[in-house]
Amino acid sequence: MLDIYTDYLISSFSYTTATGLSKALSGMISHDKITRFLAADDYDSKQLWKLVKPTIRDIESNDGVFIVDDTIEEKPYTDENELITWHFDHTFGRNVKGVNILSLLYNNKEMILPIAFQPIQKTEKYTDKKTGKERRKSVKTKNEYFREMAKVAVIDNQIKCRWFLADAWFSSNDNMEYIKFDLKKHFIMPIKTNRTVCYTTEEKRKGQFQQVDQLTIQEGKAQQIYIKELPFPVQLVKQIFKNKDGSHGIIYLVCSDLTVEAETITMVYQKRWPIEEYHKSIKSNTNLAKSPTRTIRTQQNHFFASIYAYCKLEFLKKKTKLNHFAFKTKLYVQALRASMVELQKLKLVT
């Protein structure tokens, strides 16, 4: 059923329903059976790992990288519950109603596969002191979930890697220390401009810290620094980039490996970008939010299926040399041709 349902998610270009799948199969599987499949078990990262493990074992090496990030997909017309609820979306700078999913991906040998995911459920209610309104929150932070996922990947599942890559949201001291000391791995991630740092151990001892954007640092050259309250030094690389509107921005990358050059740091960090493509693909190509499921279990299982459907597209990418969007376009063209043939047949009916 999982194989059939995920093929349906890849093949569909509209809302995905149990009735729609049953019709596509000419009634060979009833919509009730499909609904029972979605409601029967809880599909989570353990099941995902079983499905991707053989491929990960084929592609893993000590040059592999882990990428962590989360995404929010709006579901404004779905009833609110602990899973479909309000989240602050930094892209729009406002709260949106939908699902917030944290993912850990493995990137190596031109394949990018999710090995763990965590839909954020806000199960606890509290009263906002400023507004007096009732709010929801998760029992754990996304950083806590990330560290749990990282532990399972590195310590329990023994996946080979060298680097953890993340955006500034995950660049807390706790995460940096955990990656270096507990997991024995290295990280590259940007820090916000208000983080306070210093150049030397003497400045650190005297508490002479300043904001990172106040430092005089040459672009493209690695500089060893100390981040306040982080017990080890890191390398800092300043990158200046051009935005689409022609303006310029600055990013400050920190790296725990003191032996690599700035060029390596920036080159490795570019391997983080595929997680943005992953988010686009599960939203556009595997129908993450296009399901009218109502219960938390069926909703979460649909999200699991959407993520596994992405994996199937990634497997097909390797075989066909087509990226996910090109493959989806090919399916659409084939479906369009079949529809036009069927239309011509119907026009001949007297």
C-alpha cells in the first residue's frame, strides 16, 4: 500500500484523496482500504530509515554531509489541531497556519536523501502574558529534536560523515558543542551578526567581546576566533553575496575544523543548498500539503509518504538523469497525451 500510495503522490497533479486513488486503480483497491492504511500505524523516522538504509550504505563515505533545516507548509483551510497549527514563518515574517517539519538529510555522491524527519506537534497550551491569548507550544524545541536526530544518525545508525551543515537558526552553542564533543564531527554554519566574539584567548579571559559584524575581516580569508561561552575556537569566514534585487548581503560562516582553508569552508557549505530543493520538491512534486486528511495520524502518515515519495524520485533521478521537476514534467506530458487520445475516442462515439 505504501508503494502504491507514494506512486500516486508522484503521479498526481491535484489533490490526493483515497477516492481519487481508488478511481485511478479502477476500483481494484477500495477507498476504505486506502483510508485504513493511512490510519493503521504511525510512520516515523524509524520506518524511513529502513527504507533508505540500503541506498545510504551504498553511497556513504567520510566525505558525506548531514544537513538540517525545517520548512512550513501552509494549510489554511484545514481544521486546527496539535499538528496543523500556527507557526512563525521567517520567510514572510508572520504566523501562518500549517505544518512545520524538521528534516535531517544526507548528501553524498550526488544523492540527497532524508534519513529522519519530525513534524512539530504543539501539544501544550499556555497563556501569552502579553496578549492574554491561549497559545500552543511543543514539548521540545527544534534544536532539541535536531540533536536527537543527529545522535540516532551518527551513534545509533553509524552513518559515515564529516560535516554537519545548517543555517543560523541551528547555530547555537549547545548544537556546536554537541556536534564536536558528543558526535566527534565538524560543523559549518552561519552565525547572526549580533553574536559576540573575540580574536584571542586573552581577550576571551578579559571578556573583551564584540559583535561579529564589527570585526575587521578580509573577505574570503579564514580567521580564528572565539565565540562567547563556546569552549573552543572556530574559524570565521566572511562572505559577501549579491541578492536578486542587486543589493549585497554578508554571511559569517563558522567552522569547527581549524585545519581547512576558507575556500574549502565555502565550498563545503554550498552542499547545504539541496535541502531547499528538497523542500520545494516535497511541496510541488510529492503533494505534501495536498491531502484532505483530518486526523493527526493520517495527516502525519501522509507527510511521511510524501517524504518517501521524494526518495523514490531521488532513486529515479540517478537512473534517468532527470531532476525531480523534469521527471514530473515528463509524467505530465504523458498524461496530457493520454487524455487527448481518450478525448478523440470519445468524440467518435455516436
